Amino acid sequence: MEDKHVSTLPPKQKVLHLLRTKGQQSSKSLADSLNIKKKNIDSILSRLYKAGEVKRISVGLYEINNR
């Protein structure tokens, strides 16, 4: 991740930042970019999806929910 302030964010905020700046991302791509285990990314994405913050485009593919 390029911004130094982003590296200090909690994992959930890092995921949201990447989805906002890069657009649609797979859970694997997010895990690789953030150097976080995929199972943890899947858990974060599941919670974000249930909260309505992200949309599931297809299995393992997510984007920000522009309500």
C-alpha cells in the first residue's frame, strides 16, 4: 500500500480503502495486497457485506456499496 497513513489503519479500514481506490477486488487479491491471511479477509468481507458496506459481485469478488 502506498500511503503511510493507510498502513496504520485497522484491517477493516484497509480493505475498504483498497476497494475505494482500486475498485472491484477478489478476496485473494485483497489478502495478497494487504499481506493478511485470506481466511481473515473473508471474515472481514463477510461482516462488511452483512453491514451493507460492500456488494458481492460474484463468489469471492467484492466492491464498495454505493448506496
